[in-house]
Amino acid sequence: MKLYYDFHIHSCLSPCGSEDNTPNNIVNMALIKGLQAIALSDHNSGKNCPATMEAGRKNGLVVLPAMELTTSEDIHILCLFERYEDLEKLETYIQKTRLRVKNRPEIFGHQYIMNERDEVIGEEEDLLIVSSGVSVEEAAALVKGFGGIAVPAHIDKQSNGLVGILGAFDPSLGFGLIESTLDSGIPLPQITNSDAHYLWDISEAEHFLDAETCSVRGVFAALKKMCEEGNR
Ligand SMILES: [Zn+2]
Ligand SMILES: [Zn+2]
């Protein structure tokens, strides 16, 4: 079945994400836009995924747990998962490697953690957008080891995109899927997402994938299949 998606959306946990990007607002806006599947991908953290997944379950929207990992080279890698528990393990791992810099909300913005009723239940104190100690060479295998799929994010963008930083795409890095808004010319399956930091930037129903079922399992299996085809 054809499912319209947007697998790169930030919440109010990302310092650069709007405070209006609460779990329920994101789910409702995605439904208004006509999407069937999204992923919540905050910088280096998945802590708003449980609430957003719950809001999705209640309202009939598939929500994959995800995060946008910053590598040690400052390259952004979208990490998509089926189970939040697996994403949590990746987060625990990268937290140990991440530079610890206190967030300054007055400059970078708040980093709110919310429950499924959009109530603030915590605030992340360390700035989330800093580099982790994970290199781009190890990212694909590391994420796969935790059960996820690593996708170089906005590969067509100069800032924080893999090609912009490394100068070229190296197939030996092990990625099987890329994220781009343009045809990147890289011979790998591609997904196109919004990278929305504001509600109105969430994708319209423009990009779809073919999944067996409209469920977290069905959508993740479809992405995994694309990734495996890319790795062949
Ligand atoms: Zn990014
Ligand atoms: Zn992003």
C-alpha cells in the first residue's frame, strides 16, 4: 500500500525546534497534511518519541522513533528505528561520547521533554546539537547493530550534509539509503523529508513508500528493504 510519509521532523526537544512542535501538534499537523507515517528525529535524542508515538497510536498515524545523530565530523545522520527501546540504547551509547556543553535556552532555545498530553515533564540540560564521538565511518554499522537504519541526512545541503563535508559520497561507508530533496546522482534508494522545525514545514502528501501494512512494523520493514537493496 502507498503511504505518504515525512521521516524527519523535530520537536520542542531540539533547541532549534519550535515550542509549538509538541507531540500532539506534530501528529495532528501530519494528519492534516494527509500523511500516514512520520518519524520524530530530534538532535541526538529520542526522548520525545514515546509521547509522539502514543499520540500517533491514539490518532491513527504511524510514528517511528528516530533521532538525528551528529557525527564527530558534524555530519547529520537520520537514525530510524522500529522500537523505542533500541533507539534508547543508541542514545545511551552516544551520550557517553557526546561533548557535554550546557544548553543556554536564551540563545539556543529550550529543550523540552513532554508526555502524551503535551505537558512538560523535563528539560534536557546539555545542548543536544553538539557533535557526538561517533565517526561517519562507524555510524552505519553502529546504528544497524542497535536495530536501526542510518540514513545520511539532507545530503544535498552544504551544512551538515555528508557530501558537503566530505566532498564526495563514499559507498564503502555502508549506507544503503540517503535523504535528499533533489536527485543526488548517488545510485542508492532515496527518501525525501521536510526536516521541519516548525509545524507548517511538515511535508504535504508528496512522497510515499510502498508498505505491506500501515503500521510501525510495516513501514520500518519497507525502509529496511530499500536499505538492503541499496547495500547490494
Ligand atoms: Zn540536520
Ligand atoms: Zn533535522
